[in-house]
Amino acid sequence: MFRKNASDDELVQKYSAYTFKKMVIIFGGILTLFLLMGISITVGFRDIDFFQVYTIVFEHITGATYEYHSDEWWDDWIVCNTRMPKVVAGIMAGIGLTVSGAAMQSVMKNPLADPYTTGISSAAVFGVTIAMIMGITFADINGQYGIVFNAFIFGMIPAAVVMLVSRMNSISPATLILAGIAISYFFSALDTLVMTMATAETIKSAYLWQIGSLDGLRWVDLPLMTGIVITGSIIMGILSKKLNILSAGDESATSLGLNVNNYRLLCLMLLSLMTASIISFTGIIGFVGLVVPHVCRIILGSDNKFIIPACAVLGPIVILSADIIGKVISPMGDLPMGIIMSFIGGPVFLMLIIKQRREMW
Amino acid sequence: MPIEVEDISFGYHNNSLIIDGISYNFQNGKFYAILGPNGVGKSTFIRCINKILKLKSGTILIDDRNVNDITLKEMAKLIGYVPYSAGDSFPLTVVDTVLMGRHPHSKIGSLVDDLKKVHEVLEQLEIMDLALREFNSLSAGQHQKVMLARGLVQEPEVLLLDEPTSNLDVRHQMEVTKILKDLCDQKGIMVIMICHDLNIAAKYADELMLMYDKKVYAKGTPSEVLTPENLRTVYGVESTVVDHNGRPCVILDDFLKQS
């Protein structure tokens, strides 16, 4: 009864053309990101030419040496040791938070899910705060590893609660987010409570860390965050088809052969770890995790095999753009990019939603 | 691949069963329609067959294997499921939605073959023109055809369908049910379909299972099941059943006033 059609390849060709268009858009994003990296490095107290940035980086990689404290030495030092780590950290935060947001939205079948609305960010922040202020860590690990481990363990608490709540009958996606927000408030309150016990100096450093900034990040801070974010994002990319199936609902996913609970647990653990590794170094960067996946969906549709890589490109673009604008407006660096992002990104996203003719959800 | 259902029960809470002690033997290549009023457990029953819901008691044997010993992926290769509604979701294209049905079979590099299978099914259901449209932009009837396409590309030996034609007009209801009947006759696939249209069920199904109050009230050929007495008890309606080309045809007269 299934007749073989003469134009059997028609759909294959159409789908290839459709896929190619999306890949071109993502490739365009990669080029834009590459340009923004250069621009971001040029902006600052010392004027460094846009094209000079790429030359300096290239010469640094090829092992060029300069006379100590000469102009070239300073340029090399500022580009490679001061500004580059911030740019790389911004890229990693952009990739990790937006990929986490996109994946969470599919895993929880909820357009409002992101590391913040699920409570994972707040809990991870609390984990870092008690490590910073009270010196309490879950593992006997010193330095950044102990802090990241703390953030991960606390970040897993809301993830576990959300998992348990989702197993109850008749739980709607909106209820899950309400549960996440309730947990978020709980950990924020605990966080404030712990802060009130600290000295003024400690409160200041904890607060400055929490508001979400790339300032002060050094190369030594990056390997752990980069390793976790890149590994997690690649795994999410590999799982993108399964994320599509999970977003179709538990009933459909089970009937298509997917063990929903196992995959949901695996994804939430991985996403909590990614979020914890970023938050431990940058503080809370809201907005990108929730909004960037939706902007990607407006541009590319909702297939996760495009959305995951698109987020990995657009997330860093948004963070670097906010950082550049912040540095241009306030060269002293006292305007954290988290604030810029929400100020400009909020209205832009609102405009996109209003102009959007397709149904987003 | 016969399915033997032996005395199964299911409920979400301890004292509240949704289906209670159902037994039935489903045979290869036959078209079964499950009938019954709203809330008697029809959807719950078919969702127990492919392990979407876990049984409270009883046994289901698929080809003499207990469903508990069959993995979800194996199950998805054997049984295709077409839900009543796709529910809210992020809008994928029709092709991507139907491609999900290939998940139990797909391997690295199998996309071209999977797309060819999707193409065949979309052509069969006459929805090829919707291929690159977003699923959420379609009508309810088109949604049902896409969901059916997703079940068909699973290439299952059994197809479970939860009211697959409820949003379709009369012509498309007949067309889709005829496709299902052809699947039974020509490919030997077993079809188990929940249906509210008694005459569509009578026209195409080999056997009917009439459910009432969490149990099977009557089973057998359409002529055996669709009697005025059964319809009065189960649905609370007065009806006349006439013979039309060897199949019963139900004419509804009135509904019984509730005392």
C-alpha cells in the first residue's frame, strides 16, 4: 500500500536546502563572534587597533618576544593577559548559560525554564557564598574546585526537587517553574541571611562577585569552566534529537522508546554542573539563558540540532556586545555587563515577540 | 505478533482504579476498535499496552513475552502509538515531527533513508505539501494526520491509536480509517483504535471492544457488539441498528433521561 514515488528524493533535497540555510545563518554568527572578539579586545584604556589585536594574538601564539616594558610588550601583555581571558570567559559563559537554557526548556517542556527560573542559579550562588563567607565546602577541596563543587551540589537540589515534582501526576509546565521560582526565593533568602553574618569587606566582595561580571577573570580561572562548558555543550549537541523528543512530552517520548526519567536526570545534572561552573567565576548572569534560546527559535525554528549550536554562537555575541557597550559607556568598568544586557536586551526581546507572527509556544 | 492481556488493572491511587480486570486477546493483522463513553478507561488501557503506564496488576504478553521484559526501545520498534493530542510544544516542522518516529530505528548516517520513509508516509496521507510547515501552524485535523504519520514511520507491527480521526471531516475520517484497514489487510499490521464514531468502527473494524465502567462490557464482531441493548446500557441511548452491506449501521433515536 505504500507506493514508491518517482520523486523519492524530493523531500531529501528540500530538507537539505532547508538545513543548509540554517547552517549559513549559524556560520554568519560565528564570523560575527570572531569580529566581536577583536572589537572587545580593542576597547579599554589603552588604544589598540582592531587589526592589531589579531596580529598580537597571532604573534603571541607563534612565540614572539619583546623588550621588557616596551610598547609592544605592554600591548602583548594587555591583549593576551588582561583582555583575552575576559573575552574567553564571556564566550564560555555565553555558551554555557544559553545552551543550558535551551536544553532546560526542552527537557522541562517549558519556554520559561532557564538556570535562574529553575532555582539552580540561586542555589549555586548560595553554595558559593557559604564557601566564600563561612568557608564551608562539601568536599575537602581547596580553591576554585571546592567552590565549583559546592555550587554544583547546591545547584542539584532544585534540579532534584523539580525532577520529583515533575513525576507527580497532573503537573503542568507552569507549576514546575513556580516550584523553581519558590526554590529560588528560598535560596536567595538563605544567601542574604549568610551575608548579614559577614564582615563589611566580605559582603562587598561577595556582592561584587554576585552581580555578574567578567572583570578580574584570569587565565587560571578558565580551564575548569571551559572544560565543563565545552564538554557539556558537545553532549547536549549530540543529544539534540533526544531533546526534541523530550519536548514532545513524556507520553510521546516514552512511546518513541526514550527513557524519559533517565534522560531528564542526566540532562539536569549536566546542566546544573555547567551552570555551577560558570556562576562560580562570573556570578549571576541572568537574561541570556532565558532569552537567547527564544531569539534563536524566532530566527531558526525550534529544532534543537540548530538551536544548540546557534545558542553557542548567539550567547557569546550577546555577552560580548553587552561587555563592549558597558566599557564604552563607562571606561572605568563600573557598569557590569549583566545590567547592560538586561537594559538593552529586554526591550529588544519584547519588540521581537510583538513583531513575531509565528506562534512561539 | 499476538497480544494477550490478562486481567490487568491500573489506577493512579490505591483505591481508585481506572481500568479493572481487563482481559483480551488481540490477533495479528486484525483491526480492533475500542468503544465506550468518556472516562471508562479506553486511553488508559492502550497506554498500558506499550508501557506508557505501569500496570497495577495483571499481565500483558506480546508475542509470548511479558511487557516488563521488553525495553522501551524494543517496544517502540514493535508498537507505534498515535496520541489523542500532540499537546503544546516548541514548533518543529512537520518533517522533524514525523522524523521523531524513526528514533527507535535511526542510526548515524541513516537520515537520508529516514527522510525517504517520511516522504512515503506523507505522500500516503496526502500531506506532502505541509512538509516544511511548522506543526503549530496547522489545523487540528492536520495535526492528527501528522501524528498518524509519526506512528506509521515507526514501521511497527502494532499500531495503537487514541481517537486518530476525532478532528477530521467525514471524508478524511473514512480515508484515514481505510488506510489503517489496508495496513491490516496488506501488511499484516494489528491496529487497535479508540473511536467514538460507531458507524466508522462498524464499517472497518474486524472486532469491537465495548468498554463500560472500567471493564470490557462486550466484545466480538461489529454485529455482535453493536446491539440496541448494549448501546442503551453503555451509552444511555435508544437506537435502531440496521444491516448495511453486511455491517451494522447505528441510527440514534433518542437519549435516555437520567433518573
